[in-house]
Amino acid sequence: MATTKLYLEDIEAAYETKFSAKVTKANEDSVVLDRTLFYPLGGGQNWDEGTLVGPNGAIDVVEVRGREDIIHNLGSEHQLEIGDEIVGEIDWERRYAHMRMHTAQHLVSGIAYELFDGVRTVGNQINLTHSRIDFNPISFDQDMLLELTEKTNEIISLKHEVTDLTMMRNEINSIMPPERTNMDLLPSFIDELRVVKIGDSLDLCPCAGTHISNISEIGEISIIGKKSKGKGTQRITYELSNSEFLRKKKSNII
Ligand SMILES: [Zn+2]
């Protein structure tokens, strides 16, 4: 049985920080759980860190990977065994920074597509203090970066809600061009997808990451760097100011 991804259940689930689960596999320095709030490395977003508290006390989670089975790497030997009940807690500061950075990436990618002749997002890396997006084909000058920054901050100030829903491929493609959502890069057998929507179809993107529930939580975005990656690809680096609309974690155990 694959691990149930509790952080994916809806947008609000990304604000949950504590959960109970059962160990389903135990290796020397890692465990798999039947359910988890820990986000594994994927989609350009870094993994969650935190702790697992089991029958023999607390142990740190240092790395999380996997798609079906989510592997919680504990960085050292541990005493957890198959069937043990644990309470997991994720590091909220790290998770929330990723949620804000990741949602900002959706927004910047969508706005760049509209502003600059359908430029595509060909890569992204979501980190704690700054994040990166790779665009192609593009040659940004200072005016273009300023325009992208100003337009993004203008839209953030409109405080749109972020929602998630399940949609069929055809439906998504009828609302957004497949080059904007990268739908054309998904294998054709995938027909039903979890989609993250900003406002009333301001942006629509198939995604299995963690996001904030309102774009006002992003704060203000600043583009702090630009670098050529060759073959018409340019990478921009951005950071976020602290938002006055920051939301608190939910700390009940789910
Ligand atoms: Zn996303």
C-alpha cells in the first residue's frame, strides 16, 4: 500500500503540522509510514523536515523522498519497528516558506507567459530564502524584469484565493493553453489531475505540491538575479518580503 499523502487532501491540509501514523517498513536509517504530512522532494520543491515520536522517543527526519512509498530518512540508526504508532510533526517555518515560494512560482510563471509571448517555464527550484525559475525562450532586460515584478505584486495585492480541484485533461486544456500549464509534457495516459487554481482561473496548473490558500500570504516579490543557462534559457532568482497576511499552522493531531 502506498503512503497516503495527507498534505495533498486539500489546500487547507498544507497548514496541518501534526499527524499520527503507523510504520509500514523499517530500514536501517529510514522508515515508510502508512500516511504522512511530510512532503517528499519533487516538482522542484524541497522536502519537509521535522520529527517522528515513537515508543522510544523523538527522532529527526532529515530527508524525505519517494512517490508511492514515502521514505522518511532519519539520518541514523533508529529503534522504530513495523507496526509502531508514531506522531509526526513537520517544521512549520520551512514548510510555510516553501508554500509561499511555490505559489509565487505559479503566479510568476503564468504572468511571464502572458507578458512575454508565451514564454515557457522549463524548470524551477523552490528553496527557503530564495527560489529559481527557468524560462525559455527569453532574453530578459531590466525593463522586462521590472514589468514582471510590478505585475506580480499588483496581482498579489488583489488577494486572490488559491483552491484545488480534480479536473480532466480536456477540461484543463480548454481553459489554459497546454504550453502554459505544461500539460503537453505529461504522458497521455494521465487523464485526471489535481489542479491548483488562483482566483477565478487567473492561473491553473496541475501540481502535487503544497500551496498557501490566499496569494496575499506571498508578501512582496523581488527578482534578485538573472542568469543565462544557454540555448535561449534564462534563470531568474526571487525572494519574498514578509507578508502581513501570514497564516498560522494548525497544530492538532490529524
Ligand atoms: Zn504547485
